[in-house]
Amino acid sequence: MTPPLRARAQETAAPLIGRCSFPDPGAPLACAVSGGADSLALLVLAVVAGCDVVAHHVDHGLREDSAQDVHVVNGVAAGLGIEVVVHCVNVGAGPNLEARARAARLGALPAGAATGHTADDQAETVLLNLLRGAATDGLAAMRSGPRHPILGLRRAETHNLCSQLGLHPVEDPTNRDPAYLRNRIRHELVPVLCELADRDIVPILARQARLLADDAALLGELAAALDPTDARAIANAPAPLARRALREWLRCGHPPDLATVDRVLSVAAGETLAADIGAGRSVRRSRGRLHLDPAREPKPGQLLEPQDSDGLSCGPGVPD
């Protein structure tokens, strides 16, 4: 017998499936489900798309009533006839709560788990990354595909789907807390930009991200042909390709910043013998090759470029 919610969802959600990027019917799909409207819509749409779905709920323990969220997830999953796996994580003390919670969440979820990010989230991410000084990859934001299968939908559509199906999503009060930059972008900056442009800027920013993602993919393919340890090849390559090849070579969790990459370009060009790149590492040039070494003291007469204060980030990135 078809579970009741699954039966109702087939007709209600069907018009949205064509704008989603779920894997083929029958493919296994782990879905990250917080209990909010976007993640519940993700769960419903994944089932309607015919995926073999398992819901994964992460309890960060950051709210006194957070354990109640799983009841919402369990209820929807039962109506769809799918399994729920609950992960309880401990978000340690320290700065940047968003980043620490995201790192704990990603550590608990299965690799490649699908998330319920929408076009509105994409637009916010573009603006967030712009304010943080990101280049092409950051401004391309999230890539459409099985990890972000409902990126082509609007937040209003996911909320409307939940309403049509009689679901009661979790309302997380932290989503309106102005202490978080993303919330201020969502509730203050985006409305102002829409007013100034006299149009809805979300589709514009989402389209920009798609175009930049194509550019980033092409640059990535071209840069992959470069040997990042060949100093002459790096020094003579077009700067965008050289920087991209070096970023991938020096990556430590997240890619290094521009200042770090430019210091290594100076080494490749023979302007300095070595450069400190942070995280206990340095790059030196010897016999035309670049070598990645543990941090070391400079030899007499050797110039080591200073590390910028932001250095090489190996910590958690910005939230999705």
C-alpha cells in the first residue's frame, strides 16, 4: 500500500520535478533534512523523482528544543515510507558558530548528501561571497546537480509545496537573527537590491552564478594541463591558469587566498627563492621545480616573503 503522503505528493509535486536535477529513478540518494520547509520539500521531491531516499537529520544541540525537530522529520518520512537516520553532533566552543556548525554537519552527513538549497539561497551565496572577496569559483556559488537538486526552485515554491501537502515545517528562530551576515543579506540587502533594480534580482544572480560556473569549469580543464611544480611553465602561463593550477596544488581543505598564490608565483618567476604559505608549509624553487616543504627557518641571505595575516585557510568554509 502506498504511504498516504507519497500518494498525495505525486500529483502535487510533479510540476516542479522538471526544474530539479535529481539522479535517475532508483538511484540511492541521502537527503539532509533539518525539518525546515526547503529540506522537507527536498525530501518530497526526491521521492516523487523516484530516488531510493534516506533522510539524514543532524541535531546540533544548539537550541533547547532542537530534539523536537526530529519528530517533524520522522512524521514526514513515515508518510513517504522512507528511513530516517539521526546524527547528534557536538558543536564545540569557539568563534564563527555558523562555520563550526557547518563543519560538524558535514562531518556527520554521508558524502555527497543532497541539500535543500534553492535559487534564493544561491543568490544570497553569490552576494555573501562577493562581500568576502571571492573570485570566479566563489561567485559561481553552488553547482546544480545531485548535491543541490532543487537549486532551480524558489523558496516560495518549496514553502507552497509544504502548505499544499499539509506539512508543518520547523521554524528555526536563528534564521532571522541579524547577528549572522547571511540573514542580513536575506532580509535587508536582497530587498533593497530588488527595489533599486526595480525587479527580482534572484534569477539574475542565479544566472550569473551558472555562467561563472561554466567559466570556472573551462579554466579548471585548461589549468589541469599545467604542471604546478614546473616553475617555468607556471611563470609563463596566463595568470588566471597559473593561479588556478597553484590553488589546486596548495589546497589544504579549502584553497589558499590570492596573496598566498601570488607569493608562490613570485617564487616560480625567480623573484624570491621561497615563500611561507602558512599552515606550517613553504614553497621553494630548486633546479626549475617548485617544492612544497614543511615550514623552515630561512638560510643566511635567503629571502622569505612574509605571510599575510589571513594566511592559508584550512578551516571550515562559509555555510552553503
